[in-house]
Amino acid sequence: MNNIRKQICILMVEDDPANQFGTTSILTHWGYQVAVANNGREALDFLAGNACDLVLMDCAMPVMGGYEATAIIRDQSSKVRNHAVPVIALTAHASPEERAQGHAAGMNEYLIKPYLLKDLLAAIEKWTGH
Amino acid sequence: MSSDGKYGSTTDELRIKAETKVAMQADNNSASSSAPDAKRLLYELQVHQAELEMQNEELQHIKAELLTENALSNELVTWLAQTSSRTTDEPFFNQLACHLAESLNMDFVCIDRLDGDGLTATTVAVWCDGHFEDNVSYALKDTPCGDVVGKTVCCFPAMVCRLFPSDQVLKDLQAESYIGVTLWGHSGKPIGLIAVISRRPLVNRSAAESLMKLVAVRAAGEIERLDAEEQLQRAHNELELRVRERTEELTTALRTLQAESAIRLQAVEALREKEQMLIHQSRQAAMGEMVGNIAHQWRQPLNKLGLLTQRVALFYDSPSFTKEFLDTSVANAMEIIQHMSKTIDDFREYYRPDKEKEPFSVREAIMNSLSLLEGNFQNPTIRVIINDTDDPVINGYKNEFTQVILNILINARDAIVARTPDDAQIIITLCNENGCPAVTVADNAGGIPDEIITKIFDPYFTTKGPQAGTGLGLFMSKAIIEKNMGGTLSVRNANGGAEFRIEMLIRELCHE
């Protein structure tokens, strides 16, 4: 299983260094390959140049937030390689309006902070198959 | 020796008396045998000697009388000179009347003050046969006194009763002689008179008159002095009365004022309570706006905590799970917990109503506001720059001040969210200007449109719509700064944005 997961690349879009470190260490522990972007703009740049199997997207970030970045990923005219890459939102915004906003932008799954690791793992496995 | 008989016997009488005396002496002595011429000469000499002796005797007698009279006058003059106006034992005029009667050997003395119309007089002292009588007023008409007024001195040496037949007082006294003097005021008007009456004819008229004139000057002065004193006393009494009245008025006014100010104080107190309530409500409104943010703000650290804890369990079996791993995880977790705890304190502190004014650091209040807004400046990212050249201290309500800064910052944030300027920033400047603290909060969100800049401090004025704004934030902020803390809160557009300015005007509040 670990060998298969080594082939799977997850892009984590997150502006908080502590969260970056914590999540990266966990994802690595689980055996996934992890790339980090500090905001939506950096995420788009990464997705334009690299293959990616899943995006963990924070919503409130400087420069470009998660909703805007996701909308651009889904936009067929953007430079992103895979417009259909699964996007899992990790957000502190819990209201139904925001959840609707996430869906409208094209997010596949919505995890509310603080989330359980087993829910995160379940979501990753669901959308990568591994 | 004069022979006109002014003193004692005439020359002829004296000759007869002297001859009688010499004859008696001759009978006793044996007749001389001298020559008739010599006898004659001797006789003449003897008679002349007798004459001289008798004249001498008479002169001695007159001299004694004069000396007595003179002594009495002298005594009066001395008394006049020595009696100060302040003699208290007996009234001056009583003493004067008594002395006058004695000095002039008169039976009746009255000292009068002329009344306003000049037709009547009122006595100030009446001395009659060795005792004082009650003072009276009487008409001057048909009395010798009526004749006196206007003349310096007026004398009727004998038979005064016949001259003034309708004067009952003269009749009752069986008066014979009368001297009166006018008492002249300093302005030259007659103000009173002194009359002395005797049942005997007046013997030494000129001496009596000159004494009366002398006394008149002093008595007039005394009357005027008494008048002045009385006037002074009256003025003094009137003044005292007015002072008493005024004091009473003032006391009443003071009581009224005290009562009024007590009522006013109560009203102010009630107002302050109401205002406190409003301030608290608007504070809650501002908080309500932030509650969503608080939820968001807390999910971030909670999530970090969640990750840290779950990682410990997750990594337990892995080789990377070391003592150091555990310590780091715990330390990180505790740091987050401390931070969250402080946030709670900040909010609780902010919610506490200010009871009393106390000195606080402006910088600290601003830091509190920023801490409460933590997270609100992340999406979109707003740079907050603090220029603090000074750390002023204000004596006032700290939480209310924090609330003001919070309101202004939320407004700036909302303006930035609405206008999305490039490189959004809020610059907070705090300094002491002329010893008074001043704080400016400036954003770069384009400024406040001219048509609403004059309304933004009005109550219930909001541009944010009913869900977002209560319209009370800036209104209450102005009330807090200006009414509660004696400062000013103003706004202007500057450097591509709105600039709010707080100035604490009251110097004594500035530095403790």
C-alpha cells in the first residue's frame, strides 16, 4: 500500500507554517508524496507545471483564497493541467452559505477545522482510491 | 481812683464816711495842741487815709468776687477743653448744662436742637434748679429763644417775663434775666441754641456773654458730631441689615442651587447609566459582528491542537516517535492553549464595563483591539502598521477606548473588503501633541464619499445593510471619546483613504 501511496502526489495549500508542518508530517507518515503551496496563486502555478492527484485547500489565505483558486482550477481556460483534480476544502468557515460557496467553486469535499485525521484519511482514500 | 462811682461809694459819700471815722478816732485821742493849720492838714491826711483804707477794703472784696467768677469760668473752660467727646459717664450736654448753671450762677439751662422747619426746637439737656428735666419740643414763637435764633448772642439782663408775656415757661420759672446763643453749623446755618435763665437780674453781662459764645462753638461742634455719628450708625445699621438680608438671600440661593445640583447630579448619573447601557449594547453589537470571526479564529488553533494530539497517537509506533517528538508536540500544544487563553481574557476584559476612570496606556489599548481582531485582517490580508513615537497615558475608561479603536478598525477593514485596494493597509499613529495624546487610524481604501462623511457619526447611519451594521459603532465611539473622556473624534480623507483622529483635549488627563 505504501508503495502505491508513494506515487500519489497531494498538494497542500495552506498559509500557516505550523499547519503546513503538522499536516505534511502526517501525510508523509501515511506514505503520500506532499507538495506545499502558501496560497492559491502558488497552488495554480504548481498545478500548471506538475501532475497532482489531490489538492487539500485552505480557504482563507492571503494573495488568493481557496474559493477563487478552486474556481480557476475548474476553469477550462486556465493553465492548470488537470481541471478535474479532486479538491478537498479544509476550512474554519462552517456556515451553510460558505459550504454552498465551496460547492459552487467546484470543491469536492468539505472538512471543517478542527477535523479528525481518520476523516481526512478517509477523504483522501475516497478521492485517490488509495 | 475814679470818682464816677463804678465801684462802691461816691466821692462825697466816701468823704462823709471818712470824716465820721476820723472824728471817732479823734474823740478817743486827746486833742492836739498843734497850730490850727497843722491841725487842719493832719485832719485832711487822716481823712484821706481813712478813705484809702475803705477803698482798699472794697477793692479787695471786688477782687475776691472776680476771682471766684473767674475761677468758675476757668473751671468751665478747662472742663470744655478736657472733656473728650467720648466721655461716657453722663451725656456731654447734661454735663455742659450743669457746668453752665454753676459757672454763670443761673437757675435754668436748656440746650436745644432746632428742628427741620426752624419753628420748633427740641431740648437735648434741661437743667432746672439743681436737677435734669425730661427733654421736650416746643414752639419758638413768642419766646426769647425765638429771638435768639439767627443772632450770635441775645441777652435780656432783667424783666424778661414782661418782654415775653405769653411765655408760660418763663412765668413758671419766675424768670428775671435771660441769655441765649445760637449754635451755628459748619455750613453757617443755625442748628440749635443754648438758653440760660435766672430769677435774679444779670450782674456781669459781658463776662456771661463771652462765656456763652465760647460754649456755643463747642456745643455746635458736639451736635454736629452727634449728628454725624448717628448718621454713621444709621448707615452702619442699614449696611448690616442689607448684609444680613443679602446673606439670607445668598443662603437661600445656595440651598436652592444645592438642591438643584443634587437633582442634576442624579440626572447626570441616570444619563451616565443609560449611556453605559448604550455603550455596552453597541459593544455587544461590535462583538456580534466579531462572533463569526471568533468562531473562525478559534477553529484555526483548535485544528492545530487537534493535529498535534492526533499526531502523537498516530506516530506512537513509528521510529520517529521520540522523547523529543513528544516534548515538541506538548510545547507546541501548550503555546496554542496559552494563546487561546489570552484571547479569552482579552474578550472578557473587553466585555467588563468600566466602573471608574483609570490611567491606561494608549498603546496597550490599541494592542488589545488588534488582538481581538486577530484573524480579521487575514482575508483579505491587511497590513497593520503602528507608528508609535510615544506611549501616551490617558486617564479614562480603557475598555471604552478599546471599543472605539475596535470600531474604527472594523470600519477600515470593511472599507478595504469593499474596495479591495492593492496592498491594503491600516496605519495607526500615536503620539503626544503639546502634551496631549493623539491617535490616528488611517486606511488606504479610497476614503469616505463626500455626501456621507458628515453623517458617519450619526446614530443608526450605516452603509453596511441591516445584517452587517447597527449604525451605532461610530456614534457611540464619538460619545465615548467626547462625552466620557473629554476628547474629540474626527474624520477626514487623506492619503487615499479615511483617517480617523482621536485627540484628548484635556491636558490634566494626559499625564498622571
